[in-house]
Amino acid sequence: MEQFKIPIGSVIEGIINFFVDHFAFLTKAFSKVTEHGIEMLVNLMMFFPPWLLILFFAALAYILTKKRGIVLFTFLGLCLICNLGLWPPTVSTLSLVLISTLFAIAIGVPLGILAAISNIFYRIIMPILDFMQTMPAFVYLIPAIPFFGLGPVAAIFSTVIFSMPPAIRLTCLGIKQVPKELVEAADAFGSSKAQKLFKLQLPIATPTIMAGINQTIMLALSMVVIAAMIGAKGLGGEVWKAIQRLQPDKGFEAGIGIVIVAIILDRIMQQFGTKKES
């Protein structure tokens, strides 16, 4: 006698198939538009010579941080990436991370605000975030393929789902940590909910929200190599090709490029968050 098995996998597969059968035309249309936008961004960045973009990123690092060490590391790190012949994949990776992060922030921050002001929504979304953060990253690739096909859009979809939880959690946490005395004072002066949110809670919670955005960027970057399995190019694609072809030298060079980009983004966002706090 066969042991009874709860059909969790079959139910999930049925749900995915239902949405693919009835809504795939929407996701395919969205995929085409987004892929066109990605190509435009990459082509725009590739239009300029690498040295000009390196100087631009170094200047941007100085404007955002005012730290000479970060500016110097940005300049030398990007010069090393260019010297290794990894500039085109680096531009592709930056485009992927930028678009994924924007989507994750655009969805995550409003959900975090809603979780902070609504206890019902908070109780609903926190178990979902626990589930999302403990699920292996490879699993997010499974529904991305039937909805968006192979390519960068499927990679963006899986990256957004994987990297969004910190933005929601830390936005909610930052608002909830606003001192109750200040909230009560705002209520006493007759502030509306919108005034209280935008003029009191969000400004005070900005450092915590920025920490969540920083974590979102880091998770998006960590998804780069995994997303290469479904057609995402960039530095992750170079690592994946090196694994397939047993080329440790190429793999380590691409890995160093990912580390450099991660350090640059992390240091800039940390200093930007500190600057906002002060």
C-alpha cells in the first residue's frame, strides 16, 4: 500500500499552469517592454567610452559620500575591471541590479509602510517574508521561466522576489521605531495621517530604510550568478560560462569583478545612509 502524500507540489504546479494559461500574454508583453528598456540602458552606457563612465562613477561616489577612500577604490576597481576585459558584462550587471533594485524598492517600501500602519497587514505579510527569505534562491527561477521565458526579464523577476524582503522589513521596522512621544505630539497638534507619515515618521526612519535598500542591492547582486542559469548575462554569465568550460582563471576574474561592484555599491549606500541620518 502506497503511503499517502500531500499533493503540495501538484497544487503549486496547477496554480502556476493556471496563471500561465490565462495571463501569460500579459507577462510576455511586459517581458518585451522590459527587455527593450534593458537593451536601451545597456546601449546607452556602452555608447560612452569606459574611461568616461569610470570618471562619472568616481565623481558620483564623491558627490554621494565625500570620502576620498571610496572614490579612489571606485576608480581603481573599475579600472581593474576594464583591464580584465569585463567592462561589457559589468555594464550588463549594473543594469540588471539597478532595474531589479528599483522594482524591489517601488514594491517593498510601500508594503513596508502599510505593514507599519496596519497590524492586520503586518500579521499577514511577516510569515510570507519569512517564507521568502528561507526559500532557496534557485526555486525562484522555476516560475520565472514559464511566465517570462529565458532571458534578463526572468532574471529580474526572480531577483526582485529574492531581494525585496529586507526593503519591506526595515521600512516597517524604521517606522515602528519612531518614538511614541513624537507621534503623540504630532497627533496633539492635529496632524493628519499623511502629514505624520511624510513629515515625521519617514524622515526619522530614513536611515533604517536606507539600510534595507542597501541589503536589497546586495541580495540583488548575489542573485546575479544564479540568474545566469536562465539567460541573464553580465558578470554572473561569465562565472557560469567558466564553470561550464572549467576555466578557473576566467571564473575568478569575473568573481573579483562582482566583489568590486558589491563593495562599491555597499560603501556608497552605507555612507549615503549615514549622511541622511546626520
